[in-house]
Amino acid sequence: MIQIFQIIEEASRGSKFYNHKKQRQEKIDERIRRMLELKDSFTPEQVSRAEAQMDALTAQLEQSRDLSRFIVHVDMDAFYAAVEMRDRPELRDVPMAVGSNSMLSTSNYAARKFGVRAAMPGFIGRKLCPQLVIVPCDFDKYRAASQLVQQVMARYDPDFSMVSLDEGYLDITDRVATEMDGDTGDQSEDEMAQRLVREMRAEICRLTRLTASAGIAANGMLAKICSDQNKPDGQFFLPRERRAVLDFLRELPVRKVSGIGNVLSQQLAALEVTRCGELLERRGLVRLLFSECIQLSLLRAGLGADPPGVGRDEDSHQKSVSTETTFAGHSRTPRSCRSYWESCVSSCPKTSAARACADGLSR
């Protein structure tokens, strides 16, 4: 990992990408310095009062905790890269990425072993992996593949919710109940839910020749975290029990929670908070140092208590906590700008604004 960082540092030094990243990090460091100064000014009594306030909020969240649903998060594996490898078999066994020399949208798992990642300039990717093959984005193909995935998801939950071309949420609670009514075996509801998700992933693979990973849990936040546990081409089930949820989250890195990005994770690390369980232990400081919306999001992350619904709170996580992206500063051609912009839009939650951007761009 250290070697990867060194290569990135050397390859990007002096570039606009490097200078922007350096300036941004300096601002983050200054913000953290001021935050720690404020933290040192708090008295034990202030921290205790803040903890009591967070305990009251915790009681409210616990009262509204819903463990009755089977929420599924489906995440296609290295989607853009997988579509390209499906259509060009010669790419299957080589490190490859989708994007341009200015910016990569994704990479296959062979390239990720070298440290090649999304939102990385392609020229840095080639420094990390000289044999890297970069394929331009083809959003018509990706949208077509996504439509097939959605056809399968609709059979399990007609009200499924897509948040990007390659990921979506389902509530299969009713489907599980229906299958249980007609089942003559001795499967439990939990086993039935896992079976249905295996069947759904198999259907997606048969129809698209692409693999999908999935997480199954009591709410969207937990399901999304779970879908990353057994990637690629796997699934993970989190029992719908309060103790199981808290045990699962206790050692989970905070960066695994949707919405906790680079800036917020650095701030939390400065407070010695790197695991979700530590969000509860240091809840008083969370109360004193962050805005109300971030306090609530971090408390939910520590408790695993998300609002009910299929991905309903996903958009608010992204707005209220932190989100970032990097524009392809090295590219100035209309074609490359359009390609990167489409990549940004396709990875955004599907709000009306995101759809409007995509529609306007395609006219």
C-alpha cells in the first residue's frame, strides 16, 4: 500500500491533479486543527451533558428501529469494466479500466490489485500498472445492461429503487411471505430470503452474463454495507436482531458506511474514531463538534438504525454528510468532458436533478 502511494505521489507531482489534491488536503488539515483546538476547550461537564443528549436521541432511534423487513442492496461487480470484458473476451485476463487518460470511471479486479481505482487519472493508473488497458466509456451499452438487471429485480419487488446504473434496493419482505405460504419444507424466513436473493443473482447472471453481489439486512444502510462483504459474485446476510447488528458494526471501519467520505473520516480519525462502535463511545464529542444532521447520521451509523424504506435515505446521506468527486482537469475536449460528466451523473443517486442533467446532456 505504501508503495502504491509513493508511485501516485511521484507520477502526479506538479500536475493540476496533484496541486488540487495538495491544496484540498491543506484545507482539511486546517479544519482538523481548529476542531481539535475546540475539542480541548470542552470541560468534562460539557461532554457529559452532550452524551446525555445523544443518549436521549439514541432512545428515540431505538424506539423506531424496524427489524421486520428484508431489504436487499444489489451491486453489480465492476459494472462498466464487466460489460466491456463480456463483449471483448480478450480483456478478461488483463488489467483494464474504463475511462480515459484524464480520469477512470472504474477498473476490473485485476487492475485493482495494482492499486488502480475509480476517480484516478488514467496516466497515474498506467504508472501503477504499465500494462493497463484503458477502454472509453460506452454508456449506451451500460444502460442496456442495467435495463436487463432491472427487469429481474422487478420480479422480486415491483417497487425496487435504482440509485445508479449498477446498484439498487429491493424490499423482498412480501415476496418472502408469499413463498413461505407456498413452501412445504422447513425453511425459515431468513433462509428463504437468502435463497430468493441467490436465485435473483443467478437470473441476473443468466440474462446479462454479468455477476452481482448483494446484501440482505433490516434496512438500506445495512444492506449496502453487507453487499460489499462478499464481493465479487457473493452475498451476505445480517440477521435482523439488534444484538447481531451492533456486533457487526462494532469493528466495522467508518469508511464502509455510505456517506462517510474522505473529509469526515479524517476528522473522525483525529478524534480516534475509526470504527462504527467508537461513534457511540465518543458520542459526546460527536454532539459538540458536528452539525445536527451529521450527528444524526453518525449516530445512525453506530446503531445501524436507518429509516424504513428501500434506499429512501440514501440521497440524504450523500447530501448531509460528505460527498466529493474530481473533474478531469487534464482534459479539455468536448467528447472527454461529456464522457466524464455522464460517468458522474450515472453514479449519483437518481434524483430529479441528476436525471435532468443527464437528459440535458444527451440533447
